[in-house]
Amino acid sequence: MDTIGAMEKTAENPREILERRAKEAGFDLVGVTSAEPLHEGGERLREWQNSGMAADMGYMQRPVELLSNPKKLQKSARSVVSLSVSYYPGDHPDGPGGKVARYAWGRDYHEVIKERLFELRESLENELGTKIKARAFTDAVPLLERSAAQHAGLGFFGRNSCVINNDIGSYFFIADLIVDLDLEPDEHGTGTCGKCTRCMAACPTGAIKAPGVVDARLCISYLTIENKGGIPRELRPLVGEWAFGCDICQEVCPYNKTKARKTRWPDFDPSNGAGPRLDLEDVLRIRDDEEFERRFAGTPLTRPGRSGILRNCCVVAGNMRHESAVPALVECLFEDESPIVRGHAAWALGEIGGEGEALRGALRSEGEGDVVEEIEFALVR
């Protein structure tokens, strides 16, 4: 039986079946848009790419025609089903250590949500009585998922570029099913930030250049996750306590202050992952990739790799003037295989102060030019 024939034999509307099954699978929001190109989002992307704000994120510099067209991912596509999953775990606790963005407190959302998407497709096939050609993903293929979500009615673009839903705010993952079903589409998401500019004012680095336009080169989330090199020296103090990602523009958003919906998925509970803060001294003593993987496997914190996480923790230690981290920083300065880690450890020691002898000793033995420069800078602090 073909898809259309099966749908005609189903008493319940296929769209109603989708919504019911999606809610049963634990998704908080569900919407549908056609599989036609996302022209408006594509033009925004083109302007952003041309401005250089994508930094060195190669996956965001792929052709606009690819990123904005669902049919480039699946030729038989007729509809895009956009779904949301709240990851909000609650308020960020006070305490020592480096802060982790809320989305990364638990398990890696890529694998967790993908499993549910496959289950959702299977349940739809069983109820509709037909095979469904589908592409299931969350933040893992070249598609403008936020634009698709806005087209599917999940929300509107806020000034911080996040998709904001009028009922649950913006602390949610977006997941997609590109399917060969003709499903009733939703009206595009609507809403407004009004005159509110709190996110723009609160961003420490001024990364939000205009409503909905974020310069990745300045964004703390980019600097601590996607960035594979050093964090520019002038931006390090602005990173503050953030060891992985940043929530500031969402924390100050009025929608999140009053409407954020706590996650119902146990996978995203901090007990199942890295939690809200990293022990700086503990992390700074991770010396090889195997140990790093044992510590963070199955969580989003593997994204920047060992040297990236240690780089970030060096910056946080320096910003916090964390004197108890000095022994671990000295070990990094002399022993770590990564020039990025050694250089950022030198900077942190310079910020904390009192370790001139260690820095001078490292200067005599260091052979990497960039690290030498960091040590020399630290010595004149």
C-alpha cells in the first residue's frame, strides 16, 4: 500500500497522529513545514557568511543552497517535522569551578534525541500502515534547523538569534524528521522581543551585533567550544567563569525567567553527565586523550577536545584568581603536550601572580614561539 492510500484508510488525521505520537515520545513541541527551500533563512545566512562572522566554522560556510534546502538532504522530501525537547535543568548553582552551559549538563543530546526520532518514525509507520522515507537528525546535518523550526511554528527569532517559543522560552533542542509525507503545515512562528534588549546589553563580549545577528568570533560559546585555537588575549577576561559554552543571553531573557519548562528527560539530568561546574584542578591534570574520553565520553564536553577544555579551565582559573589551581597550572606549563594549554596556563599564572620563578624557568625551556610570547606577557603583568 502506498503512503497516500494508507493515509486515506486511517480514520485519524495523519497530522493528529504525528502530534500524539510525538508527545508520547516526550517531545515538548511539534510543528510542520513544507520541504521547500528556506529562502529567508538562506539570505540571512549568506549575509552572515559574507560578513566573516562564521569564524572558522567550516560547516557553517557550506553553500547556502545546500543548507537552506531540505530536498538536498532527501530527494523524496515533502514535509519537515520540527520538534523541540526542553533541556532546562533549573538555575545554575553557585559554587567553585568552571561553569558549563545548561544544555551540556547531562548526556550528549545528539545520540539521545536521535534514538527517540527513530522510535517516532517507527511508531508512525506502524500506525499509518506504510513505510516512511525519513531523515532523522538534531544539529548533525547541513540544514538551517532554526529557520525550519520558525517556519514550522515552533517560535520566533529573538535578538540573541535563539528560537523563542511564547510558552516555554528558548532552552530547548531542535530535532527534525524530513519525511516523504504530505502533512498539513503550520503557520510560521510569530512573536517579538518588543523593546527588550537585555541580551544585547548583557553579552560580555558584545557578540550580538544586531537583532538576531551574532558574531561567532566574539561569542563565548564559540570561543570555548568550536574554536580550535587560542582564545584571543583581550577576550579572556570577558569569558569569566565559563568553561564550556555560555547561557548569559538566555538567562536574562524575560521569556526564560517566567516560562522555561524543566526537562522531563532523565538523560539531561546533571547526574548523568558533567554537571553544572567543572573542578578546575581535576580537569587541568588530565594529561592524555584516553583519560579525557573516560571522563567525558557520552557528554557534549568532548566537542572541543582535551586541549580545548583545559585551555578554557586555564582561562577560568586566571579570571577567578584561583590560587589553589596554581600547582596544576604549573604542571600544565611544563608538562602538557599542547602548546595551546601551555600558553593559556602561562597567562593564568600571570593573572594569579606570584609564580615568576616558574614562568622564567618555563621560558628557558620552551621552544614554541606562541607559548614563549604568552610567558613573556605573563611576566610583565
